[in-house]
Amino acid sequence: MPAAKKPGNAKPKKFNGEVYYPAEDVLARANLRDWEKTARRADKDFVGFWEQEATQLEWFKPWKKTLDDGKAPFYKWFVGGKLNIVHNCIERHLETPRKNKLALIWESEDGKQDRSFSFHALNREVSRMASIIHALGVKKGDRVTIYMGRIPEIIFAMLACAKIGAVHSVVFGGFSVPALRGRVQDSESKLVITCDGGYQNGKLIELKRITDEAVAQCPGVENVLVVRRTGHAVPFQPGRDHWYHEMLESPVAKDRFPTQPMDAEDPLFILYTSGSTGRPKAILHTHGGYMVGTYTTLKYVFDIKDEDRYWCAADPGWITGHSYIVYGPLLNGATSFLYEGGPTFPNPGRWWQLIERYGITILYTAPTAVRGLMRFGEDWPEQYDLSSLRLLGSVGEPINPEAWRWYYRVIGKGKTPIMDTWWQTETGMFMITPTPVVPLKPGSGTRPFFGQRAEILDETGKPVKDGDEGYLVLTRPWPSMLRTIYGDAELYKRQYWSKYPGKYMTGDSARRDEDGYYWIIGRVDDVINVSGHRLGTAEIESALITHPAVAESAAIGLPHEVKGQAVHCFVLLKPEHSASEQLAEELRQHVATVIGGIARPEEVAFVDKLPKTRSGKIMRRVLKARAQGLPEGDLSTLED
Ligand code: WTA
């Protein structure tokens, strides 16, 4: 596309490096044309910016104070306001012509089924699910664990919880028994919603059996609600287990059900994510701020219009799915597409076929998927008509410029800007991101979103020079920020706000270039980013140690062509065990069984010794350098 490198922007500003300026037609149709002006205005008065956005949504009672920072870092937003996010996702649209517009389109992995729901129909489905979980004793404030595949009911379940004021905790359907059990126990869920099974690459995933095993040790779980997806035989425990389709036929199911008014600061959901210490942490988000943050960011960044067909190809079980499959699109009244399967089954043309079939206009996915599909060459996408696409998105890890260019050229045909959105489970919304009118540089998320400020600091808290690497921190509160770690407010303070008091520590390192563009380098803590999924080294090491042969272990992330990073483990065996390829395979499988398939190590190496500091901490940095043949750096703290 010839317009790509030519400055088509009204702004005369020249940017350095490989730059893709927005084409005239992109500028002409953008909801928000003047990025610089909006950014200046929001920077001057970020509270005012968010306040103005919040007034575009419906509140049962207006808030008294937009931002309360009196007890920082326990920030509060829209204090005193009453609302329910579901009212804004669904009911708000029923009074408008959007009532009969499609909210959700779904296709099964085998391509034999599709289902679609207007906003009107979605309201009915969510009301029915809400009335059913209410009948099962779920009340405002109760936690509900959702462990399902990618089918419409996972969305109904999340919205049904929010509608009645319950707190959902979605556990990704790829997690194993112990991972699910730990999350159900930690959240003290009363109800688990699951499916009989799910499909993944043609294989049946035994969601119900996994749930049974996990829940067997969760005495707090009173009921299990089971959605029938596969129809294969599964064990059923009368009294505790309930078929969703049977309850739909019963008198408790109601097509209309009241939406609970919530305080802006009432919890909406918790979502577990890995950090540098120990077990996964339950990140807590609230009704008011999270709603305003996801609504606003999706509107500006993906430039949502009523005629769009938007597809975020993540899983609802991750934050990307929460914010940008479920809440953000519905808040904007968008038509969203949900696909049950993955990108390469039954063949690597599947996604491109879906784009043609449904006329997808916006595709939002992860670099690992782009790299994975790129391997199969251009012939696959070329068999399909991808001309409906007008915007592309990337999330989860830095996108390599090579993958960026392929995505832009082969999928976007050189006419679709790529929104590289940097954010986290904790931030709830895009934090460093372009909008379609911003000049792009492959591999950079460009600049902070309206009203945000980011700094790059050295160890002592001083800003580094442009071009130098440092710790990425955020210096202003934002509405959809996490409020705490559920059940551990101290850890919340320590983990995010203690290194540089008053500043939010992201856990990432980054550099900023001379144009003020941010380039994320990666995690600086003990988190491994596998295909955009966060795994703590501590979780993997704790999993290994539960195997009878393992005395001690260390896990690190090493570069991987498709996954971005892959897990590599070093294992010290107990004296009576000896190393073998068979044991290595057994340990790889063991980690997958304890955590889930995404954590399966690429390699397990047996060692006699692990490099440690004199205080006994494993120096993963040294293992990493050794494995890559890089200089080992400062070894002064090594024990010998
Ligand atoms: C990484 C996912 C570079 C980063 C939304 C962050 C990214 C972690 C990008 C959060 C991006 C996410 N460019 N790195 N566009 N997006 N990351 O909580 O290291 O699963 O800290 O949230 O993913 O992962 P999480």
C-alpha cells in the first residue's frame, strides 16, 4: 500500500525510524481525529477526562467524588456512584435501535454450529442464567468460579454473576485439577459453573471430570452448574450437580430478572495471575472504574462503530477476554465474534476463513498466534477474502517487527493500522497504546493512553536517559486499576507500590525513544511469558518439587520462535534417583498435570548444583545467561 510510509497525517511532525503514518481514509473515518489535542487536554486534567467519559454511561445514582486518593494506593473512583456494569452492557442498548443488533456471534470448532444473539436475546439469556444462579443460593458479594470452554454460556455466566452482584472468578479451561482447586479454595467460591466438556483441536477436554476432582477438596462449594456442550457421559452427583438445560426448563428460570444496583467500588471480579512471589494472586476489579476504563479505551483504540464486526481471539479466561471480549465490546454496543477453537485446527486457514465468513472488520490477537500462523506461509490467508478488515491488534508480549510486518502486509494488505496494546491483568485496560490516527513503529506500543503517564526508572528511582533500559512505572491512577489483591492487601502494597513509593511498578522493563515512544523489553521479575500467558517461576518450581524424584529445581524462560518464551527447568535429583530422558519426560508431564498444558517445560536438564547467592536464593539470571551462552554478569553474590 503506497500510503504506508508517506506522511498523510495533518500533523507535520516527523517521527524517527521505521514509521507507518495513518492513511487519509483511516484519518477521515476515525472517531477521534486529533490525538495530540486530546492527549494534551487529558494530561492537564486526567480526572476531568475520565469524568467526562463516565457521563456517557448510565448511573443509577451519580458519584460524589471522581477520584479519592486519600488512602493511596487504595484509590477509589466514582465514589458514591451507583450502577451495574451489566445495565450498561445490555439494558442501556435495549432503549435504542441497537436492541435488535447482534451482540454476539459464535461458531463451534468443527464449524457445524453457529449461534448468534441480539442485545435483546442476550438480555434474556443473561437473565435466565442470573435467575438460576440466584435460585442456587448465590447472593451479592458471593464468589462464583467459572471453568468453561469458549462457548456463549461462559459470557452469560460472567454477566449473570455481575448482574446479581456476585463476584466471578474465571479459571482458564486449560488449567489442571490442582490449579483449579487452589483458585476455588482461595476465592471461597460457593458455586462452580462448568461444562460437561470442551473441544480443543478436535480433542475432548474433560471439564466436568476435572471440576469433580478439584471440588472434591473444596467443602465450601455447595453447587456445580453444568452446561451441556459435548453430550458425552459424565459423572453426576445428585444434590450438588445441576444440568443447566434442565434448570432452564424449570420454573426458577426467568426471562427477566432484576439487575442489582452496585456501589462503584463494589467488586466485579477476581482473576488470578502470576507474579514474582509464590502462588497466583487474585487481582480484584470493581464495577464503576473498570466499566469506564474498558469502555473508553476500546472506543478510542479500536475505533468501534456500529457496523463493525469485532473479533478478539483471546480466551474469556484471561484479562484480555474479560475486558475486550466481554465487557468493553458490550459497553460500546459492538457486535463481537467468539470462536470456540484455536488458530490452526483443522488447518491454518481456519481463522482466515472465519474472517471472510463473518466479515470481521477488527481482529485483535497475540504475537504468538501471528508467528504461529506466519510459519504456514501466505498461501493460507491468500485463499480467503480478508478485505473486510480495517484494524488489527496485538497484545500479550512485544511483537517482533518481522511478525508485525507480516501481519500488516499479508493479513491487513497494508491498509490496516496495528494497535499494539500494552497492559496487564492489573491495569484492566490498555495503558500504552496507539489509536488508529497515531503513526506506528513496529514493535512499539507508542505512547501512554489519554491521561496516563509512564516513566522509566533506574534502580534508585531516577529516570533513565531516552534510549536506556529501565523499570517501567505508571505514575497516575486510572479508573480500571486493580483495587487490591483479594485477601492480601499487604501484598498489594508490597508488590506494586513499595519499590518506588507512590508509583505503580509494572514488573516490566522498557525504553523510550526520542519521539517519546515506549518499547517494552519484557518482565524483570520472575515471570515467564509463554505465548502471552504469565507463569511464575515459583509456581513451576513448586510443581516440580511435588514429584518424588526432585530435590530442588529452578525454572527460567528462554526465547522461543513461536511462544516468545518457553519454560526451561534445571533439576537436582534426590540421591536415590538418576537422570534419564524418561524421567525428564515424566517431569515435563508432571508440571503440565499440576498447572496445565501451557506450563509444560520445553526442556528439563539435570544438574548437580544450582547457582545460588550466599543467602541461598537461586540466581536464575545466571542460569539464563549460561543457557544462552551470554556473559554471566556480576557474580559477586554467588556463593562460590
Ligand atoms: C506483557 C495481558 C509488550 C507485559 C493483557 C505485561 C506486553 C504482561 C504487551 C501482562 C504488549 C502485554 N507489548 N508486552 N503489547 N501486552 N505484555 O497480565 O510483560 O496476562 O506485563 O495481561 O504481558 O500480562 P497479562
